[in-house]
Amino acid sequence: MNLSMRSKFFSLIALLAVAGAHAEDVDLEKVVGSLIAAEKAYAKLAAEKGFREASISVFADDAVIFAPSAVNGKKFWREAKENPAITWRPVFASISRSGELGYTTGPWESSKGRDAQKPEESGHFVTIWQKNKDNLWKVALDVGLSQPHAEAPETEIRTYFPNSPNPRPESGNANLEKTQHSFAESLKDGEADAITDNASDDIRIYRNGQLPAVGKAAAEKMLTEEDAKTTRTPGGAGTSDPLDLAYEYGEFSSEQNHATQHGIYLCIWRLESDGTWKIALDLQKSAPTEKRRVDAE
């Protein structure tokens, strides 16, 4: 190795060391707090300016919403005439190890007007956020579905952020693709087993007309009762960099009790400390589209 090559080699090692140090220096508790603050600011702006204007303000240029299939959210709201009265709040937030990708979820309520005394509908939303080049949180994907009011709604905002280094950064992408392919095939044999076999301990399951199932036991109970065989067709995806948090969305078709359902799905994957990929959140929204937090999506 000549002097020039040695110089370039050690410069590269130094850059990688600095990048690694910076990644480890990220205060993830502080970052997840900023993500929660971004969600709350979005809701506050919607209360002050209206949901349409608030969404245009916080959406990334390529943000995805569903109307009912995936469309560009910013373009949709710029062209929309309606301005729904919707309120919401986060009850859970999670981020990647790098602190540049995360998601929030919680309940929403909609009414006919801002002066309405009672909400007309309710449900849960999931918003995926990504930091832009200016280090500001922007919405990358927003989706929600109608569900009944919980008798004892969550009040505390829970968080999850990794507290260990990325266990397999060199093989993360290959392992994720392999896991997702196997998962997609197993869904065709049975949705309940496929999801619970790949579920994180704190998985969240969202389905039309049902309260969220949180945790593997609750998820298994909900999905076993449905006993569905499901085929999913991916429409898009996103990942953190370095890779330890990923999401995929698209359309699904499900056979259940001799009936077929169609709709859209969102699946969020998380790399666990043992190097395995697990599902952190799984959402399926059956057509026809219902009014919800992202009603016009």
C-alpha cells in the first residue's frame, strides 16, 4: 500500500469512527421527545389553522396518505376543498438508533364543526416522521382508521427507543428482505400465526372497528378470532440509515369466513438487540374508506 493509499485508508477509518461516535452520542430520549413535540405541534396547528393547512405545513414533499390507495399527501391537501375538524394526541412514539426516523400513534376524533359538543367519529392514527436536511421532523406517511372509543383510554405517552448498538449493521438489509419475504408467504397460510411468530413483545395491531391490540397476547387473541389468509402487495417502503427501523405499505386481499376483504396495510419493522427483525406495528384498513383522522386521504 503506497503512501497515498494509506493516507486515504486511514482518513476513511477516521471518518467512520467519527460517524460511529456521533451515532452513539445521539440523545435518543431527547430526540423521541422532539418527535412527540412535533406531533403535538401538528395537532395544535390543526386546531388553530385547520387540518388542511396544518398538513400542508408539516408534510414532506413526497409524503404518502391513502385516498383510498396511496397518493402524494401534500398534493392532495393543496387541491382539497374540505377542511375536516379533527383532534388527536399521541400515546406512543418510537425512533431509530440514528434518531432520524420515527413514528407516533394515538387516538383521533372528528366532528362536523369546531363548535360541535360531541365527536362524530373516532379511531387511531399512525404517522411516520423523518428528519429533513434541516434536521426538522416532516411527515413521511400518515394513515388512520375508525375504531370505537376506549372505555379507559391511554393517558400516558409511552416511548420506545433502542438502548443498544445496531447488532448487525453489515447484514441488516439482507436479513430484513429475507424476513419480509418469509412473512409475506406465511400470511397466505394464516395471518394470526404469521404475525405473532414475527411480533415484537410490544406489538400494536390496528384493524377496522376494533380497539388496538397491544402486546403479543392481545394480538394473538384478536388475529386468531379473525382466522384470515392474507396476500399483500407492496406499494412503497422506507428505512432508517443505518438500517434498524423500516416500514412497508401497500394493498392487501384477505379471505375470511368465505368472504374477501380488500384494503391497504402498513407494517413497521424493528431490529431487536439480538439481531432479529420483528414487527412493531401492523395496520390493515379494509375498504370502503371510512371517515377518520386522515379521512380525505
